[in-house]
Amino acid sequence: LGEIEIVRGGARAPGYTEEAGSIVMAQEEILVRVRLGRGESAATVVTCDFSYDYVRINAEYRT
């Protein structure tokens, strides 16, 4: 998220904190970078806020 690494090798990145992630998630626009090790590419996705029920349901299984 932004310049914060949140996942490495399929697990939480060693330096990630919820506080740092929350700061990025509070921004109006969020950069999400995914490194798959398969070359360079870029895309832009425009989306909207999720509904209350969508967030409530998906928050129930957050680890």
C-alpha cells in the first residue's frame, strides 16, 4: 500500500504495522503495487466505496 510492503512470501511483511496501513487506507487515493517477479507492467483501476454490508461480511473473517 503506497510505499508500505504488507506481504512478503505469502505472509505479513516483517516491518508492516496496522498503524502504517491505516494511514495509507485513510487516503482518498491508494497506490497498490504487486510484484510477481514476471517483468514490468502497469494498470489503473477506478472503483467506488463498498457498501456497508459488503464490508461487514468481509470483515468477519479478517486475520
